[in-house]
Amino acid sequence: MNPRFSIVTSFFGDDPSYVYGLYECVKSQRVDWEWIITDDFSDNLETDKAILDISKKDKRVRRIIQKCKREFYQNPSLYASGEFIFHIDSDDLFHPSYLEHCQTWFDRLPDVSIILSGSRWISKNGQLQTYYIHTPFEKQKMININFLGRVWRSKFKIDWTNIFKDQNEMIRMNDKYIVNYISTKGDVLCLPRCYIQYEIGKISNSTKERTFDEKLLINKVDKEFNNWFDVNKSDYNFCTYFSNGDTPDFEVACYPFHNLDWNDKREKIGVFGFSNQIVDRKRLLQLFYDKDIIFDPDESKLSKIEIFIINGMDKKIYDIPNKKINILTSDEDTRIKYFDLLEKKGRVFSWFLYNNFCWIKTIN
């Protein structure tokens, strides 16, 4: 019997720690899966040794010896047998619940052909650099988004023969090719939660320095794809399930940055100061069905809450408890007040700006 998910990864000269690290993410998934992996003819023999070691220990891991270089890279679905294909790069990690959540949304929304997710980008030492969320409504006729977390229905077979004059010229195959290709088959659902962690700075086939001739070839292939996509793209194929009207729902988009625990605990979350619209709250409860969310909890419930999410300055919790706190504000005076308050209480916190809003997150 075929698995529901085929996870596909191509390694190229990666330190074996990347192989074992990604395997920890794979085996933590609570869905029926296979992991199809290959070493893309790299010079680092230890990479393939790690792949072989894992495949011998876990029968769900299929080590493939490619017929030619970049075979996986150009078509991740080639050896997949699952109902859904998850293409994950060697420099990414993914949340333990990601495929379980994708399975839920694929089953709930049959018109969705591919699912993407938000991501957090870190440096090699683990320091957070930025968060990346999808903003599909900025350019409705062009898919101008980040392409991490790509999971699609395997019934949509990838076929480049009518797009590229010579597939061997695809020395740098952008992830956008896959996402945009599948987007012509149905809706694209962007989950506004950071399920993917991407390591910035790792040298890969997409980031390596190219010669002048290689750059010309890459531009030629890119132009071929864009010409095909301009003819075949849908005018409007984004699933609007988590959005209001024709713009992103800011609360839905920002809220997930700070309550997705990679230890996969079912935490109780208290939410203060966000929208009172019932439809918005229902949407959040559906999106975060794996969490216990309490809106504007009264004092009797405060002791049970593990994470506080605050929009603006809320008098109820001005005396901030010694628990995880995430604060959103667009007001500079409010931001300074929280900074002072947290510092007086000896709390360590980080913060970043997004779309003129400031997020403050306590660390301890």
C-alpha cells in the first residue's frame, strides 16, 4: 500500500549532519510517509554514507541512485508513490506537525493543488534573521512569494517537455517553477504559520557563484518558463480561506509567528486585544486547532495560560506574569513602555519590525 506522503530530498555535498538533522524532522511526522533521498553526485562521500546508513535502519527511507545529475532536482515527483509530495531542501527543517496539518487541509479543501507555509530564516549558528510570510495578494496575476514548504497532490505530474527546449540546461531549477507549474492545476493555499526553518548562507546549487556562460543559460531557461507561465497561469488561483477580501488578514498572518512551539506541545494561549469579529476568531480557531486558544480570558483563567499574545497595551495584564509573552504594537510609545516594563522585571526578549508593526517576544 502506498504512503500518503512522499518526502523528497536531494543532497549535494552536504555535511552528514544535514542528512541526520533532516531525518529527525521526517521521522517525527505523524502521517504515513516515505522519504526518498539521493546524493546528487557530490564529492563528499560521507553524504551518501549517511544516506545509506539511514536507509538500512529505516525501511521507510528509500535511497535512490540517480541515472543522471540533477534528476531529483528537476523532477522531485519522479520516484514518489505517495498521494502527496513534499519537496524539502537539504538546508531546511520542518515542524513535527506540518504534514499532519497539510493532510487536514488537503482533505478539507479538495480544490487546493499545493500548500505552502510561512518560514523562519536563521543563520548557521541558529540566530533568527527574519520571518517570511506569503503575500499572494500584492500581485494577483503573478505568484510573487517565497516557495518553502511546498506540498502538492501527486496526481499533478510535472512535465517540462513542453516548457524547456532542453531540460539539461536547467542547471539552476528555481523552486518557483514547481510551485507555479502546480498552481496552474488548482488553488494555492498559503498556511500563515512558520512550519519551515531555512538556514541562510549555506552554499547550494541555487546560491553558488556562476560563470558568465552559466548565468546566460539560467536567464534563458527562466525566460522560457516565464513565457509558458504567462500563457497558462490562472488570473486568480489563491485559496482565500485565511484572508479577508483582497488583502492579507494581518492578524492571521502575524499571529502565528510566536505560538508555534517546535516541541509540539498543546499549549494554552491567551489572546488579548485582537479582533472581536466572530468570523475572524473562528478562522484563527480553525487554523490553530492544535492549540487551546482563549480570547480575553478573565482572571480565573490566567493561571492556566502558558502563552500570552497581546495587541497593544492591555491594562488587564500590565503586571506581566512570568510566562511567555508576545506583543504586537504599531505605537512607538507603547513599544517603549513594554521595553521598560520587561527590562525592570529582568525578562530577556527579542523584537522585530514587520509592516510598521513591532513584535516583542520574551525568551525567558
